[in-house]
Amino acid sequence: MAFTDKTRIGSSHQKKHNCQAVIQVSSEEYKEFNAAGNYLVVNLPPLAIVVNAYVHTLVASDAGAVALGTTEGGTEIMSVGDSTIVGESGSFTGQVATGTGTPLYMSLAAAATEGNFLVVVDYLEFTKNTGEYTKINK
């Protein structure tokens, strides 16, 4: 039986948009994160897949442990991020499909009163295309 080549059907093989949500906690934002607890920080778009998340600490913070979830206090996306250590930290829990859209909650172990860190969430909007196909040499 011969196969049918479907490599260029529709837009399914066009390049996709890789997107990032970045939450910065620095001196300008301290008043927004002034207590330990849960904060609604991003509404992720519909029809996307979260593919990675981490904390990148630029200047050590006193906010302590950082987690990300789709529920208040949840760790469905990332656990064990540490804002007290300069560099990258956090355990990506696993891919999450956003369905019709998903709220993203960040929990902090303590109030952020010093330091500077970024919480980065990488996601793929799989229905959005660049319009460009990857060149294939046969």
C-alpha cells in the first residue's frame, strides 16, 4: 500500500510561536508582593501548552520558596523555586494544557522586600503559526 504525503497539509507544519510569561519581582514590585501567600499573576491564553517554568534570581531575595500552579497554592507547573540563591532554580512539574485559558498563581514563602528575580513560564500556542514553513531538502 502506498503512503500519502501529508507533510504540508494545512498549517500544521508551519513554525509555531513560542511564548513566555515573565513575572518580575524587584524593588518596583515589592509593594505588590508584600506578604507570604498566593498571587494571581498571569492568565495564560487558551489552546496553549506550558512546556517549562523556572525562577531566575538576579539578586538574592528574601521571598524564599516560589511555586507556580493553576490553583491557589498549587504546584501543577513548578515547585521548589528558590529566590534566595542567585541563578536558575525550580522543579518543572509537568506540561499543562490551558484549555479555554488558565489562571497562573505564584506562591511565595515570605514577603519580598529585597532582591530581584524573574519567574519565567514558557508556553506554546499551538494554533498560532508564523506562516513560515521549514525548508526541507530531499
